[in-house]
Amino acid sequence: MTNLTDEQRQKLIQAALEARRWAYAPYSHYHVGAALLTSSNRIYDGVNVENAAYPDGICAERVAVFKAVSEGEREFTAIVVATQNGGTPCGSCRQVLAEFGLDTMVLIADESGVVQQEMSVRELLPGSFGAASLTKNEKRKA
Ligand code: THU
């Protein structure tokens, strides 16, 4: 687990808050901004993008991860998720974050940028299914 400097932390929170304005959420009106810090010290942001065909929408966290991965990044230090009320990442986003490392820190901020909760992906998704689960010798628990 990498500790963020105060500067990195503030920059990341600010990036998530600023991204939030671009959320496309005409159905839920729940605007989410995410900002993901890579080990190369770059920030990729993301917002939720909804669709009239509801299940086709996507969360802010996954947009940020997919943007980063599509630019060649695979190592993530931290992600800030900013919402009006400090909501936590959904199960699908936890799973997508887990794919790239259980040590990534997740900071949950409210609309004022106050961090309400802070935990690792490991803590957010205990007992996660990952690449190791697919190997032949992995014991399967009933
Ligand atoms: N949403 C996110 O962007 N991230 C989450 O972790 C939880 C939910 C979005 C999906 C949908 O556009 C809206 O918030 C309401 O569920």
C-alpha cells in the first residue's frame, strides 16, 4: 500500500470533484466523479454515463479505470470517488478495481471534498475472485 502525499491527495480529490460536473446522469440525477492515480503519477478521471436503456450505463470508477488501462496503465495507487453524499463503489466497480490490485486505496469523498471513508480494495471486496482463482490448483471452497 502506497501512502499518498498531502499534495497527491488534494490533487486527486480536486480532480474527482471537477470531473463530477461532466457526469451524464439524467435518470438517477446521482452525479459521480472519480479520479484514479497511477504508479506513474498520472491522474485519469471518469464520470458515470447513463443510458435510456438503463443497464447500458456505466459507473464513474470503471470509466476511469478503462481510460487508464486503454492508455497503457495497469498499476494504480488510489482512486477518489466523489458523490453528493459519500456513496461507496458498487460491486462491479470493486471487482474491476480488484483486477488491478487489492492494495489500491479507495477514498470516498462527498461533494465538498471531505473524505468520509478510506479503505483498500482488499477491504472493500473481501474474498475476491481474481486471476489466481482460475488456476488449476486453486482449491475450490464449497
Ligand atoms: N454510480 C457510480 O458511478 N459509481 C458507483 O460506485 C455507484 C453508482 C452511478 C451509476 C448510476 O449512473 C448512478 O450512480 C446511480 O446508481
